[in-house]
Amino acid sequence: MVMEIVCPAGTPAALRAAVKAGAHTIYCGFNDETNARNFPGLNFDRTEMRSGISFAHEHGAKVLVAINTFPRAGSESIWHHAVADAETCGADAVILADLGLLDHTARNHPGLRRHLSVQAAAANADVINFYAETFGVRRVVLPRVLSVHEISAINAETDVETEVFVFGGLCVMAEGRCSLSSYATGLSPNMNGVCSPASHVEYEEDDGALDARLGGYLIHRVERNAPAPYPTLCKGCFSAGGKTGHLFEDPVSLNAERLIPQLQKAGVTALKIEGRQRSKSYVAQVVRNFRAAVDALDAGRPLPQGMLARLSEGQAMTTGAYKKTWR
Amino acid sequence: MELTVGPNQFFWSAERWESFYSDLTQSTVDRVVIGELVCSKRLPFYQDRIPEAVSRLLDAGKEVTLTTLALVTLKRELKLTAELADMGVMVEINDLTALAYIPNGCAFSVGPLVNVYNESTVNWLASRGARRICLPPELPVESVKVLAQAAKDKGVAIEVWGHGRLPLAISGRCYHARLNGRSKDNCQFACEDDPDGLDVVTSDGVPIMAMNGVQTLSDSYACTDHQIDLLRDAGVSALRLSPQADGFLELCDLYRRRVDGVLAQGELGQAMRDKHPDIRLSDGFLTGRCGAEWSGTSDQPSKAP
Amino acid sequence: MSVPQTQIPQCPVALATALRFVPLVPLSLSLTAFSRRIAKAHPDMFRRLGKHNRALFVLDPTDLPVVLLLKPNNGLPTITVSRQHGDGTARISGPLAALLGLVHGAFDGDALFFSRDLVIQGDTAAALALRNAIDDAELDLAHEVTIVSGPLARSLEQVIAFAERRTGLCLTRPEDSLSW
């Protein structure tokens, strides 16, 4: 069985580019606070969602709709409509994180396949089975805190399909359980679908050096011609205990391309690429690489060498928590 | 309004840990949540002292609840979590994994690290057996109001983060270990040196966060001096005070006097400033533009409303 | 891990020199007319800009002696060419080739930014919205030019293809055919 490539699309054009580049599955969201990439100029209105899903289906690809923020008290109907509309538009599944929304969807849309978002941070087999038994969850996107060995152990103890991130931005913190962004800016992934939002970012170029601030806090300063990461709080340059540096995580992005064979052995069903905020050119390049890799693996050929570094943040890459020493 | 002492977030020596909970028997708080929240590696150092501390607190008339870990991944952590459910004491879940072990309908509490953002989640948790929910600290007061109402309809008590460094994130990676060039498995308990967390400052010297092993906290100490009346009116039944290494009993007493109306709005913040002039206070998650904001601009206590 | 470098071509000196002397008012007028044509063909682009529809974008090709001041103006865009530094809601600076490559979807905006080929100043959210709106619109500037030029289209296409080969600038949209 070829591993499934699950690819992001922030715009209809990116969805089409991803399908053409060979993605088996696309994930995307509505253009509001119901999805965790609620960025300016991104995402799909209802008409675009319907035609995007039709386009994907005509080409044999699936579409998952991410409704993975935590509904706001008093305004839950926005999220309920999103689930209903995703079903009407023909979505192959919805990706959910909130207990209340999972319960609502299981009761009101029993025929709509439910995936558990990484934002639910379900990090062990017992809790995954709990989600499956209680809400009929069929697939879980695993948090980026697990090693390959742990993923393997989880798959041995659950029938729920697992999907893991293999490329793109890397959360250092357990997803869906981080309020660093709202502490500094008032806007958070859980409530607003944004982390370290562009509306609170300021760049200042000073004699070649580039200062990046978030909510007024200096996140990092890079010298002339040095690569410039986006000012995400957990990847900032700070001082503590007399030491200065990237105390939480270096400005790197995840590339687990080389671990694909191990992930397959670990029982992983689908490989997920991060980056609904990235351009269609990025999406197409990354998909082509990963599709070639899983096809090679399926045919028993060696993996092609990757050429994806330039697309990465700070132009450096890591295999993240998949190797245990990362911790 | 009741006062709940949250689980200690830091790594203290067994002696400090024991004397802290022994002191709490003398305090004016109503409820104590006890146990290891942040890192399972710390537990063996004081685990054997927990039963004694629990019974002393019960004898002193306090309600006692046992917390789960905030992030359960390892086999032994799963086992630990399953065992908590059989201890005969109310469990506070801070990772939903615990629900896999608590029988349907059996009473439990929900801690601030579980994502409770809306009425449907409150209703579902209530139907599953939740009797008390401490809301996530990042919720604005508008949401607190709606959720307190929803909880009231279901007979669930609502608690809000009242005081202390805010738990902002939890990770698989240990930052104290990383700072010392070690891996998590070989951390050598670097976090023990920082009984209130280690300050993290920006390159231009502005305090922003605090590291505590696998946990990241706010630089500032949340303080609800200016929201207590608002929260009470909203139907919030308890404030959560998070343990800190120095002056905690006194802090509990200040909050008791503030919720009982002995101290006016502003006087609590002022007293806090006098006692700990070097710490920063915040209440922005509840009523500000961002979590780090503090509404007590004036040092003068204002009149009670 | 080694970092493969994609060279971003430098704009030809002749173009930069010419722009030092040509009168800018007629150039501004024709670019505005051109942008209105594009606006008519791609109304979705302005919807995507959302609340940033009234922003003023300064597009600064760093290898040219001019900047473009772009006002989306809710679907009635104007473009003013200026030799001044220019102030606006957001400023996007980089080599002309990077800016053109971005419009044509040949480059990824984030990647250009991480490598510092592109610099964003001012309202980052507005710049991001513009980037995303343009990325979705699948623009092909050369194709739009040839439509305007009617009977001359065919020969103009040849000139553009020649210019692309000679300068390395990305003047058309790269083919994205099915690769599977």
C-alpha cells in the first residue's frame, strides 16, 4: 500500500497545483476563524470549497476540511455551520480538535468521516482509542512530540489510522496546548487560528541587520545576508541563566523525508505536509518530492535525494522529535 | 468565593515540598490540588510523601484533589495515570488520557490544561462526570461568563486562574536540559535550581517567559485583583492560586481578604507590589489586549465598587 | 545539511538606466490601465485582500531606480511609478526578478523571505494578504500584455520569450501540467 501524501492548500490555485503535482489528499479550511491557518488572504469560501473538492475528486484526490480551532463560547454556531457546509460541499472528512465539536459532529453528521486534529495533541494509544470509541474518530494526526519508536508502539495498540507530519513548520510545543502567542499578541492558535500573527509582526532594517518583533517583543535580530526566520515566539533568540540563543528551538523546519521507510514500518498510514500559508509553487515542489519518495518505496527503489532546503525556514532542517535525542 | 491551590508546577526538594503542604493546613484556602503536573521524572523524589500530605490536608478540613500529568506519552506515565483513578480521591484531569480510565459517570475535576472553550465541551464533560472545571487561563472574561452560566445549568463549579505564573505551553522537549546541553533522558534535574522557574528575556533585556523543564510559563504573575468582582458576578465559584516558593501563605491570606471584601480593588495588587517589588503582574488574558497586559496602572488602591 | 542556492537573476542594466530618464507620468498611466484590465479579469484577487483592499503597497525593485505605488482601491487599482523612496501601508523590496517570479508563481514568497531576497516592512499582514491574493490569481503578465496589444500579439510574444531567455526574468507563468 502506497503511503498517502496529505498536502496543504491555502488557496484554490494551491489545491489545483497540489492535485496536479500528485497529492493523494488535500487539506484546507474555510476563510474564517474555524481553521488553524486563519491568515490574511488565505483559505476557501463556500463556492471555492465546493469547486475545489469537485476538482480534486475528478482527479482521484480526496479533500479533508480542517475545522480545528476551539469554538468560541456563545458563537459555536459558526463552527457547526462549517461542519455542515463541509459535508454539503462533499468533503471526504473533517479534521476536528474540540471535544464539544467532535460530540456535535458525531451526533449530527454521523456519515461524515472524522479525523482528530494535531491540535488535540493525542499522544498515546489509550487516548486515541478513547476518541475512537467515544466520537468514532477514524484517523489521528499525531503531535510532533513523538519518536518513531513511540509511533510504532501506538500503532501496535490502535486500529485508528495515524497521520504524521513529515515536512514544514515545526511546533516545539504540544499543539493545541500553547498560548505563547496570545500572551504576547492576544491572538492564539486555539481561539483565533493564528500563531505569532502577521498583524503583530514588525520588521526593522537597520544598517543591514534585520530586527523582527512580535507584539513589541524583540524575537530576533539577524545580520546582513543571514537567513531570516519568521518571528515565531518558540523559535526566538532569548537569554536565560546567563546563556543566549534559541532556547526552545532553532529556526529550523521539519524534514523527515529520510525517515519515510521507518515511518512506514511503524504503521503510519499518511504523511502530512505543513504549510497552508505557503505558495502553490512551494506546495507543488514538496508534493512532487514526497510523491516520488513514497512511490519509490512502494516499488522497492531507493529514495530519491531531496532538494528542499531552500524552501525551509532559516534554510535549516531537522528530523524533530522523530529522533529521540531531539528532546 | 472559594480559593483552590493548584498543583505545584515546579521541582522542589522533598523537604520544601513537604513543608509547603504542611503549611497549607494552616491556610484559609478551601481546596488543594496535589501531585505532579509537569514531569514524571520528578515524582520519585517525593511520591512517598504524598499520602501523608493528603491525609493532613483532609484532617485540616481541606478538599483534596490529585492531578494527572499535563502530557502523558510514556508507558509508565499511562500506568501512573490509570492508578490515579483508583486512589479513592477526586482526580483532576490535565490530559484527556485520564478519561480512558475513569468510568463513565464517575465524578472528576477538569484542570486548566484541558481545552474547555465552549458550552458544548462543558456539557459533554458534565455528562461524563465533571463536577468542577478550572478554565484555560487564556480565556477572556466574556467567554468565562458564558461558560459559568452553562456550567451552572449542569451543576458544575467553575474555577478561574487567579494567581501565579501562567502555564503557556507544554512540550516533549526539556528546555532546562537543552539549556545545559543535555538531553531530556539525561537531564540531571537541572530544573531543581529554579524553584519558581527560570526567567527568559529578549535580546534587548525585556522579560517574556519562564522555563520550567518541559513547561513554558509567563514571565509575569497573573493577578486577578481587578477582576474578582467581575468574576464573582459572572458566577465563578473559585479562584486558583498557583504555588510559588516564597510568601505563599501570606498570598493566600491576601486573596482571602480580597474575596471577602476586606481589601478593596487595587489593594491586593499594591500589597503584592510591596512584598515582591521585582515581579511583574498581569491580567491581560481576562480583560486586556494580550495576556501580558496589566490593568493596575496606578499604584494607589482604588475604592471598592 | 547543504543549502542548494537558486540564483535570482539581476535585472539588465539597460532597463535600470532607461528608467532613470523616461518620463514617469505616461508610464504610470499605462501601468494603471494595465492593472485595471487585470482587475477586471481577476475580481477574486481583490476579495482575497479583504480589509487590506484600501492599503497602499510600495513595491520596490531594488535593482531599479524606481518604486511602484500600488493601490488596490477595491478593484479599481492605480499604479504610480516614482523615483522617490515612497511611503505606504507596506513595503515589499527585492530584485525585480524575485518580484516577477512571485507574481508568476515561480518562487515561494516565504522562501524568498527566509533567504532575505525579499524584505517586508510596515504592515506585515497587508503584505501577506497581497502575496496570497496574487498567488491564487495565477497571473501571467506577458499573456495580459499580448491580449492588450491585439494584432501585434504574436510578434510581442516572441519578443517576450526572447527577453526571458536573455535576462532570466520570469515574464510568463511556468507550465503546471499534470505530473501524475
